[in-house]
Amino acid sequence: MASEKIAVLYVDDEENNLFSFKATFRIKYQVYTAISGDEALKVLSAKKVHIIITDQRMPEMTGVEFLEKVIEIDPEPMRILLTGYADMTAVVDAVNKGKIYHYLAKPWNEEELDMTINRAYEKYLENAELKEMNVKLEDSNNQLEFLLRQKLLS
């Protein structure tokens, strides 16, 4: 998994921001973009994504509403919220409802966003490893329970 490019989905209703993000990060990351929450959900149904970055203020579906839907579909991608407004209610909602990993102000700073993507991916890998270890532990536990039942029956 470490050799693959980090897959990042950037969601923003401003086309210039989508172009700018893709131009900045397309060489380093596998970049997907979407101009709305609905379009982003379609991307997520077709592509494996590690990191989701979304603008908060979008017509039809806010970033938080989009992230709530993402969690129902696939809670594994790390979620980052961007907003150009000092909207603490949106940030609180993002933490509580959208279960975001990080919050960044717009306009984004390339270096800060790059570092945040990398830290989020490290957390993504940690979560995946923990999930895998829990599955193995559950399997081992089931095997032990089976052996114990066999021993008790004989």
C-alpha cells in the first residue's frame, strides 16, 4: 500500500479552485475533483479514495452534509474541511457530524495542505492496520472458542 499514490478527492463548487488544486498536486497524488457533493459521491462509488478535502460553503449540499453522507457509505477516508469563512458553527458541525480529521482555512496554503494530506494519510494507514489487526484477533478468538468447545464436548 505504501508504494501507491495517495488518492485525494477535492470537492469545491468553484471551478478555479479545482483547477488550482489539480495543477498543484497532480504529480504527487492521484487527484480526483468534483464540483458538488453529489458529483463527489459518484466519484467515491467508482474510485478508492484515501483523503477527502471539501469546501464547506457549496450550493445544494454543504461540506458537512456531504461528509455525513460519506461516513454512511465509507467511513475509512480521512476527511478535511476547507472554508473561507470564520464559521465556527460549521467547524463544530464538521467535527461532530462529519468526523473530520482536520480543518483548514481558505485560501489554502500549498505547504500546509500538503503536510495535512500526508499526516492524514499516515492516520489512514494506522486505522487500516488497526482494523486488520482487529480482524486477525477476532479470527484467533473464534478459533480458540471453537477449540475450547471441542475440548468441553470430548
